[in-house]
Amino acid sequence: MKQDIHPEYGPVVFRDRTGNLTFMTKSTLVNDPRYTETITWEDGNEYKLIDVDTSSASHPFYTGKRTVLDTAGQVSKFEARYGKRKKN
């Protein structure tokens, strides 16, 4: 690996406000100037806090609250609007 070309990699805390979940992991955002807020984690140390819009706690795929598309209804709407295609 080349020296001095890679971003710093360290522990940060991600917070999903929608799902009320915080988790610590490593990221290259550890020194990103856009994120200035910090949080004291369970181990007593202070880490950079990064808010996210969606995580496994709030994403519909993981929570089981996803909506099922009415594909039959969509097909019938399309056929009503444009008609069925005739085969030659």
C-alpha cells in the first residue's frame, strides 16, 4: 500500500434518528469537517457523531413495513390507456 494517500480510518458513531438507533463502526469520515458533533459512547470515550436518514432500523425492507405494489392493477391501467399490442 502506498503511504500518505489514504484517508484516516477510525471509529465513528452513526445515528438513525428515524429508527432511534445508534451504532459504532469504523469509517473514513472520522476527520470529515462537515461533521462536528460528538457523542460520549458507552465505553466513556468521545466519538464523532454522524446522522443518517435510513438504517436497518428504519428502512422498510428490513422492518417489514414495505408496501406491496399492485402489479396487476398497473398492467390493467397501462392496457386501458394504450391498448393491448397486436401480434403479427
